[in-house]
Amino acid sequence: MSLWFEIVIIGLSVMLFLWLLSMRKVQQRILDYSEAQYKQSRALTKWFMTSGLIDLAKEFFKLGRKLKEMRKRDSEN
């Protein structure tokens, strides 16, 4: 009886160890994926910065403000 009990305990211990090992691998995959997502978003932001689209948007808003001021002056005259 005690031999079977020891075999079951050892088997369960091995199963628990393997399960914990697989959870660690899953956790590492999740971390790798989130790191890849972070790098991808940083690269995309860098591309937008270097491509000048942000500068173009800033100029667009400046022109919009100037147009608004010109309309305001015209309505005052």
C-alpha cells in the first residue's frame, strides 16, 4: 500500500513540476510577445516622427489658426 502511495506522490510531483515548467514557458512567450508589440509601436512612432507627418499636422493646425484669425479680422472690418 505504501509503495503505491509513494509512486502516486512521485508521479503527481513530476506532473506538477512539468506543469510549472510549461507555465514558465507560456509566461516567457507572453513577455516576448509584449516586448515585440512594444518595439513595433516604438518603431511606428519613430517612423511617424521621421517621415514628417507630425510636422505636417502641426503646420496644418498653424494654417488653420491663421485662417481663423483672418476670418475674425475680416468680420471686424
